[in-house]
Amino acid sequence: MAQDFERIFKSSISNNSGSPTTITTANSDDAIIGIRCVNKSSSAVTVTVQITDSGSTTYNVISAAPVPVGGSLELIDGGSKIVMQTGDVLKAFADTASAVDVLTSIVDSIST
């Protein structure tokens, strides 16, 4: 069975830790194969990326990571993956409003 590669782009993510921007919600067993956080502001920023499971427990993928001016932060590389199961939610927020774009690549509905 062929794999279903998807991309999800979110522009200007939230700066509110209480209401982070939802990147994607898994609708099956999905694998995150890339997350890039891009600083598009004129100041350094920090970014937090989290996964909340279907039981409402939140896990940090990265927490308050610095992203320099004009730079980006690649969270998954070198063949690494993070598996999300149905109902898991990938979310992100920055310390500065409208400063960060998040580019995510996933394999939807992992086949065996």
C-alpha cells in the first residue's frame, strides 16, 4: 500500500500557552516526519511544540526553544519520526504573536 504524505502549514502561530495553535489532529496512526519552526520577526523568539493525547495529557516535543532572527528550527531530522494515534493533537505556540510559521510533514494513515 502506498503511503499518504501530507503537509500542514500554519502561519503566525499563537503566543498564548493557554490557547496554542492546533497544527493537526491525528485521524489514524500518523507519523510526523518533519516539523520546522520559522522565525519571521525582527527579534529572536522561543517556540514550544506539544502533543496532547486522547486522554488530555500534554507532552512537550520541545519547550521554549530559541529561534534566531531570520532562522528556523528543525525538530525532526535524520530519519526520526513521532507517531501520533487517533485523537492526538499537535499544537504550538511562540513567545511573540505572529512571529512564527510552522511547516509540518506527516505520513497519514501509516500502512503495514
